[in-house]
Amino acid sequence: MTQLALFERIHCLRGTQRTFEDLCLFPAEANRLLGSLTEHLLETIRYWGKLDGIDACFLTDDWGTQTALMISRRM
């Protein structure tokens, strides 16, 4: 099973440019959305944990470029 995790999921919903704008201009709203995505991901993982025959899950997320993070550590 493969699942987009937090940062990639928000890019799918908002688009990359809007995601970065949201994080800078609307941090409370971005954090609320990330919180909802976190809860959804945790529920998905809990559900998978109850299934028979699941040997692994692959979570994808990409927070960096070739040389640095895409956002500051503080953010």
C-alpha cells in the first residue's frame, strides 16, 4: 500500500505555490489543514494495522530539494 503523507498531500489539494503561500500568509489555516491531514493519515494507518495480509505500507513525503529543506525548520 502506498500513501501520500502530509506535505505531498497538501500539494495535491492546494498546489505547490498555494501551499507555500498558505504557510507564509495563512499559517493558522495551513496548520488546521495539516492537522486534519495528520488525523486522516493516522486513521488510515490504524485501519491498515487491522487488516490481514498487509505486510508493509509505503508513505511518501518530500520536504527537501537536493541541497536544503523547502521550508524553514522553524516553519
